[in-house]
Amino acid sequence: MNSTLRMYERSARVYRGVWRGSVFSSFVNPLLYLVAMGIFLGNLVDKQTGGIAGVSYLEFLAPGLLAATAMQAGAGDSSWPVLAGIKWQRYYLAALATPLSTRDLVMGHLAWVATRVALVSAIFVLVATALGAMTLTGGLLAIIPAVLTGLAFAGFVTWFAAKLEDGIGLTNLFRFGIMPLFLFSGTFFEISRLPDWMEPVAYLTPLWHGVELARSLALGVDPTFSRATHAGLLVAYIAVGTVLAVRQFEKRLVI
Amino acid sequence: MSDALVIANDLTKRFGDFTAVDAIDFEVKQGEAFGFLGPNGAGKSSTMRMIGSVSPITSGSLSVLGLNPATQGPQLRARLGVVPQEDSLDVELTVAENLMIYGRYFGLSRAVIRPRIEELLDFVQLNGKRDEKVDKLSGGMKRRLTIARSLINQPELLILDEPTTGLDPQARHVLWDRLYRLKQDGVTLIVTTHYMDEAEQLCDRLVVMDQARIVAEGTPSDLIVQHSTREVLEMRFPPGTQDENVAQLSGLAERIEILPDRVLLYTPNADATSSEAHARGIRPVAQVSRRSSLEDVFLKLTGRSLVE
Ligand SMILES: Nc1ncnc2c1ncn2[C@@H]1O[C@H](COP(=O)(O)OP(=O)(O)O)[C@@H](O)[C@H]1O
Ligand SMILES: [Mg+2]
């Protein structure tokens, strides 16, 4: 336990040098999306349809966008930083010459990602509440699935990044993996609008479960499956991703 | 029980089908400076990484500080200091932060680490750079910081993999001076290098590695006595005339080594050999007589020059 916190502490130190810029963009991104899509586009949607799933488009969008933002934070923090620690800056190699193990590195990394995602989500909720897109209680509750979503992606992306030799694979991951998920996992519209064959695909992605759970908690409605099912699946994704990441670290770094 | 800190028997490291370290035996004793000499690719770093318990051994046996690296890695690494061949400093942190975070990896409290940071920055003469980002340091400073970092846990055994490679002579000198002090303080050192002069001065004992094997072992002076003559006479000839001159040299020395640009004559007495050569009418454009060095030992053992 104690040794897990060591890598966490390193990341926190590094963050101390960059937190201003990071917090600033955590404010600006949700602000831009919520205003442009939620309010302006939302007005149009609401006029045409009278809202989605019984609420205004802005209220529908906010929790989905929260989960999607958490996904991006979890994936982003587990991509280039992980490959840098292995290949470019080699800080994982330095740490492995100390009593720390690969498991400590991965767990410390993921613990830090959880903190970061929670921070990004909290700022999101502040902005959304100020814009009237979320109630404070609903927003705060939705931070829990947001963190689970961020971690579900963090585990898998850490595993994936630890297999790579250069950043091209990561660019492709974001272009062909994270970006489509961002657009098609129920964030901006319900997945029932997707062609029939795509719906089951959405069921497989952690993001959709995160979106469903966040929306259900933020709006106080029932999700597609039960809350426990969505949460359980997210936890399962986290567990599998973490195990894969630790195994890949061991294979890559202990040679 | 022997008083050896490191005991390796038949120690072997394979990467797939490739054997990087081939059944080597050695012992490192408490308080000594032990060297691994050898050209690139000899297997020095692979050996260092096994001793540092960051790389599992393929076969044979290895004991470090009485512990088994395979099963007691974390306990073992807690008592080691490591300077890896490639720098792995944290470029996102400052000089002092690098030491703090590294100390924290060992589970030391901040209160314990803080005074050590000041002592170590003093020791490696980086006090002025305390709050600089690591990117801003020169190569020599980075190496010194890496040495300071390796000492944060007050290790019993310090493993240095080519600590001075790539540095200018002055930076090298500062570094070796620090290592000499550590040795005087009783820290056991294992050093790899391909700078023979430094190895001769610092190491109590050393092994010469070539192509995954240990080809010789002993104190620097033993190795020279065993594998070379006392002195060497080096001769350079005008371009294109080396071959004809070499033909006339036979019998003048115990052993003659012909390099592309010069000829080395191994002899107990370089001056006497020089006079004899002169009497035979041999006129080199330049000649030097010197004592045998580890470089000569290496040349003899492997047929190759160490520094390419
Ligand atoms: N991770 C690895 N995978 C495959 N081959 C390796 C690996 N590490 C080292 N080698 C090979 O093992 C040999 C010995 O390397 P090394 O121990 O680094 O030698 P030295 O430090 O003496 O230059 C070299 O031929 C090197 O290419
Ligand atoms: Mg090496």
C-alpha cells in the first residue's frame, strides 16, 4: 500500500509545476461544449422535439459529456505519460531500481489518474451547475461513474501504451478509438438512434455504461440496465485493464 | 561463509537465443572496488542489471548481500545504489526534487531525505543547481546527479555502469575523484568502464569481459604481469613502410602487436629494445616507450583494441 503511493507522489510533484494550465483547460473545455452544443444547439433541439428523454437537451448532454470528458482524461493521462516513463524519460526504469515493483508503478499511476479524473470532473460539475445544466447534488453523484469511466479507460490505455515503441499508435488510438467513442456512445444522442447493428457495439464500450450511470444519477432516472449492472461492468473493465497493464509492464520492463 | 557481497556462479543471461552473459563466475568482497572491463556488447550491462536485481537471471546462481535477487528483489534493491548506463533522471523535476522523489521510492521520510539532499548536492558539487530543471544540466552534471541519487538510501553496494562514458576529461576527473572518496568511506563499488587508466587507478580487482565471458581476472598489476611484459615500445613508420619494417623486427621483443597505424613491441626493457632496433637500422618516425597497461592486457586477450 505504502509503496503504491510512491509513483502517485511523483505524479503529484510533476503536476505541481503544471496545475494552472491543466485546471484552466478543465474549465474552458466544458464551458465551450456546454455553451455551444448544450445551449445554442440545445435550443434548436428543444424547439424541434421538446427535449430528449423528458429533459432539456442541455440537461441530457451534461452528464454524458461528463463521462466522456472523464474518459478523455483517463485515456490521455495513460497514453504519452506512460510511454514516456518507459521509453523517453524512463522514469519507470529508474523506479524499478528501487524497492518498487511493476505492480506498484501501475497502481500508483492509476491512483493518480483517479485523482486527476475526479478533479477534472469536479470542475466540470462546477461549470455545468453554474450554467444550469446540472443540479449540484446530481452533478456530485455523477462524479462517481465519471471516475470509474476514467479508470476503465486508463487501465486499457496503459496496457496499450506499454506495448508501443513510438507515439504513432497513440495518435491512432485517439483518432480511431477515443474520438468515435466520444461521438457515438450516447453522449450527444441516445444510442437507440444508432443503426441497429451499432447498438450492441455501444453496449460493449465502457463509455456507454459510464454515460448511462452518470445520466441516471444526475437526472434521478432509471438507466437502461440497473445501476448495479452498469457500475459492476465498469469495475470489471477496470480490473481487467489493470491486470493487463501490470502484466505488460512486467513483460516490457523486467527483462 | 565467505565475506563476499556478491557471489556469481555460472551466471547466465539469454535474450531469446542470444547469450549476453555466458556462465560467468566472480565474487565481490566487502569494501573493494571491483571493475568489469570490456568492449561494447561484452555483457557488462546485462551483468550489472542482474546484480541490481532488475533483470532476472536465466541460469546459474547469484547472491547479492546474502539475498536472492529472484525472491528478495525489493529488500535487496533497498540496500543497493545504481547508476545505470543510460541516464534516467526525471526531467520534469528539479535537481532537488529528483533526489526527494527517489528517496521516497525507497520509503524514506521527507525529514530523513531533506538533510541528505544537501549533503549529496555538496558531495557532487551541484549545490548551485538545486532548483534547476534537469534538462538544463550538462552531461557531466547529470551523471553527478545520478550518482547523488544512487546514494540517497545510503547503499552498502554501489553499482556504476559506465559512469564516465561520453564525458569530457575534466568532468570524468571530477567523477572519478568522487568515486575514490566513496571507496575510502568504505562503500563497496562495482564499476564497468572501458577507460583503462581509470580502472587501473580505482579498481582493487577486476575482470575482463569479452563476448559474454570473463577472459581474465585479478588485480590490475597481476593482470599486467600475467598477460603482458613490463614495458612496451610503440613505433610509427612512414605511411606504406610499416610492413617492410615489421619484417626486420622479428626476435626483438617477446611479442609484437601490429595495429593499423603503429607497431607495439612487448619487452621487459623498452630502452634496450629501442637500441637494438636502432642497431638494425630501423628508423621509426615516432616512438614511445611506456609501461604496460590494461589496454595491452586486453589486446593480448581478445586480439582487439578496447577503445575503437
Ligand atoms: N533487452 C535485450 N534484448 C536483446 N538483446 C540484448 C538486450 N540487452 C542487451 N542485449 C544484447 O546483449 C549483448 C550484451 O549487451 P550489454 O550487456 O549491454 O553489453 P555491454 O554493457 O558490455 O556493452 C549485446 O549484444 C546486446 O545487444
Ligand atoms: Mg553497457
